[in-house]
Amino acid sequence: MQRVFIGIGSNLGDAIGNCKMALDEIGNFAEIVRISSLYETEPVGNEDQPNFINCAAEIRTDISPHELLTHLNRIEEKLGRVRGEKWGPRTIDLDIIFYDDLVMRENNLIIPHPRAHLRRFVLEPICEIDPDFIHSELKISVLELLKNLPDKKKVIKRDEPFTTSQQ
């Protein structure tokens, strides 16, 4: 079984509910090992949009990275994601951040996620799950990446408990 970290975000509609539904769907084809807390985060790129709700999930799966991407894209479609402007608002965003220690660079799939090490809203939730996880390309822990991060965007941990129907 492969150890995979998925980044999850939403800023349209019921953002928390969208994240929960996405996790329920992921649980249909992978084992959900851990889920971070929810974080309210400022948007990146296009800043003229609502804040996001973000979290991360550690999953275990035997499916290939390409199959996983296909499943995640189907979930996004099912939950109403419309691919419009880059970095625009969305009902759900599901990204493969890490897939074990795999390094992959293809046109439609780059692992580890090419901007993960630059984004606080990605690193903080993963650091909550496993601060010692080593970035497969940079060979640095997510905790060290977070400590040295120049990104000053607000990432606020929410207090409410976050569970899915499968926990």
C-alpha cells in the first residue's frame, strides 16, 4: 500500500460540507488513515474571492498515481467543480501532494505537487499529520519547509472537530 497525502480545499457553497463529501468519496477507494484539522486560509493568486477551507488527508492505496488522479477528478466533477480561471474559486479542489517518495514529472501529473513547498495552506495541515515526512524531491521534512517558508498568508486552524462518516 502506498502512503499518499491529499490536499483538500473549498471556498464556494458549504466549504466544510464539500470537504467532508470529498473525503467520504475518497474513502470509497482508499483507506483514510488521518485527516488534519480544518484551516481557514487566504486565497493565493486571485485574491478577490472568499477565503478557503483547507485540510489534508493521509491515505493508503494500491492504485497508481494516474488512477488516483482520475478518481480525484471525478470527485471534483461530482461535487460541481467548474474549471475556469486559474486559482479561481471552486467548490472543491483535490490535489495529490505526496505519493510515498515518488518523484514524477509528466504533462498532466507532477508529484510531489510542484508548489507544495511554497504554500502554508498545504504544509500546515500535512505538518499536523506528520511533521517528519520528507519531501521526496527536496529531501527536507515538511516541518523544516514550514519553518523556512516565506509565505505570510493567513492560515488559521479552526476549533471545530472535523470527521467524516467513515471515521
